[in-house]
Amino acid sequence: MRLLLASVLTIILFSLFYYSYKLTNDLFSPLCVFSFFQWLRYVPGIGWLNKDSLVNFDDGFLYLLFIYEFFAIICTFLGYAVYKQYFSSKKMYEIRYRFICKKNVAYLAFVLGFIAGLYYLHLWGGAEYVINRLRVENIGVGKGYLMSLMSYMIVGMVICLCKDKKVTFKLIVMFLIYAWFYVIFTKRAPIMECLMILVMAYNYGIKKFKASDFINIKTVLLLSLCAIYISVMPVIRNNGGLGSVENFHELVNILSEATESFFYQFSYSTRDGFVYSNFNLDNYWYGSNVLNLIYAPLPYTFFPWKPPIDDGVYLLNFMHGYYVQPPSNEFPILSSMPFSTQSVMFANFGIIGLMIGCFFMGGIYSYFYKIMVCVGRDPFMIIIYQLIVYKLALSSLNIVQTIVPFVLCLIFAKVLCGWALYTHGKAEKKNEHSL
């Protein structure tokens, strides 16, 4: 039965991916990206994963998970299609620059991010201390602003790629420097996200990828290495850092363990299924987690009483039997199980919330993709688009994690380049400079 449900969901998502690719000739169109990550997050969990002790993967649990995932897919597609049909065609967009965006702007962005990274590393006692002693629980507490500023390195890389119109040695060195910071902290997500942005920048700024480009031997090998890195980093991190690996045999064991749990690490099945099974009219949040978002700009150093930005803390506590409702900031368990859009909306308003939230996300995807297609090879818009289709979700954590780099990118573009977005018919001046 599990394999049957997983197969049906695979067919639905593959059909949506194929439909979007044929319609747009773009592997990174919103529905293609959405379909790929929905498959990764839900199909393995429905099909064969059952190692989580917090939930029971019985038939009722799996049917519920499948049904609500089906609703999420349909509503996201409808939101995308409705905006595209009734609103998207009425506007055209254009990016204008007051100043020419030269390579020195790219270098400045990268240097700003690099300095922030060095200072962040200094605050933890240097690279050697981090490699040998730092545990995952301590990373980033009270220092999130520095990690956000490190995203300027990505801005520099994307501008360089769009200006050079090819992958250069300089770009590779910049990426390795950026990756070095996160390898030290054994963090995988920022490196993979950076790679995704660069691939999308190549796709939109230089040459569009075809489906066949991802089937050749070199690409398969590269993706396999990325998958190994994604799997190994959390295992190493949770066992005391890179310094804890004493010999090759131990590394092989870690690799074996990580390979087995690869799909589990990406699965949202446990958390979403738990939400669908345990939230009801008696305990819906009814939007109370919005207060966490309102308090988010306050620095934790001066306002230690503020509720957590990560509303997944409430979910993990509930999964362990402690029902703590936002905006409380007292928890028996100080860890997190982040929400997806569909689960956080269900936790607030049930199935109606899930449908409205997914419909809204579909419209957001369509809106930003329209701008992307209109403006063409613009590095800042590429970064913004990637943030929307990959990172944005309607949980407090994801909203903050999207808005902060979004705003930082816009500030840099505005101040250094005079970047501005116009709709046709509202501005008549010709573009003074273009990238």
C-alpha cells in the first residue's frame, strides 16, 4: 500500500514537472522546482521511511499524509495558474540602473561578506576551535546577523557570473572561500543553496539548461558527490565535528550511516503527518504564531524574553508530548522541527488554512517568475527569485530567513547600483544603464 501511494504521488509530481517544463522550456520554473522538492520531501516518507519513533506510520497516518499532500499540490498549481491567467499578462516589468554595475561592485559585495564571515569565525575562537570543539547546538546563537551578511559573498559571485558569462577560475575560488566557512561549521544547507543560486544564474544569465544536461556522466558524478556531502555533514556534526573523525574506517562507517538516512534528512513526512493527525478545532493556533514574526526584529541580546523566530520549536515539543502554544518562550525541549507551508497553515486553520496557504504560495511563485522572465539577465533578481522558490514558506522561521537576505540584496542593489524595478506604463524614462 505504501509503495502504491508513493507511486501515485510520483506520477502526479512528475506530470506537473513535465507540464511546466514543456510549457516554459525552463527546468527552474517554479512548478518544476516545486515538484522536485515535494517529491524529495514526501514520496520517500510515504513509500518506505519509518525510522522515526515519534510517529506511527500506520495506514491511517499514510492516507492522511497522502490526501493533504495531494490538496497542497493542487492548490499550489491553481494559485500559480490563476495569477498567470488573470494578472500576469497585464503587466510587464523592467529593471533600471542609475549606475553601471561593474565587476568592482561584485568584489565589494564579496569582500563585505568575507569580512562578516571572518568576524563570525573569530567570535567562536577561530577555525581550529570550531573544528575540534564546537557543537551544532551552539552555532549561530545571537550571531545570526553576521551569517546573514555572509550572503553578500553570493551576491558577488552571481554578479561575476552574469558579467563574465562563463564559469571562471576566479568564480571557483570565490565559491571555495565561501564554502570553507560552512565546511568548518559542518553546515550543508548554505553551500547547497549557493550552488543552486549559481546554477540558476547560469541558466538565466548565460545559457538555459536542458533536461539532457543532467543525465551525462559528469553531472551524475557531481550530483552524487553533493548527495554524499549533504548526507555526511549532519552525521559528522552530531558526533562532535570534523575533529572527531580519527581514521578512514570511521569515516566509511559515517558515510554508510549517512547514505542510509539521506532521504530521511529531507523528509517532511513525519512532521506534516503529525500535524494533520494532532491539530484540530480544540488546539488550532488561529494565527497566534504571527506574534513571533512581529518580535523577530528585536535583538535577542537585549530582549531575551521574546518568543523564538523558529516556530518549529513548538512542533517538536508537541511531538514529545509538551503542548506549548505561541508566543510562549518557555520549552522543555530546546530544539526544532521546522514547519512546511502546508503544515503551519494547517496548524493554524486546518484544511482551509492549508488550501489558502498553498494557493497563495502558487500565486507568489507566478508573480516573481513573471518578473524574472521579463527582466532577463539581472543578478539581483536571480537571487531574489531563488529565495522565493526555494526558501520561502509561511512559517515564521522561513519568512524571516527569506526576508533578511531579500532586504540585504535590495539594499546593496539600491545603494551601489541605483537598482529599480518598474512596470511598463508607469515610467517613461529610458534605461540609463543596464548590466
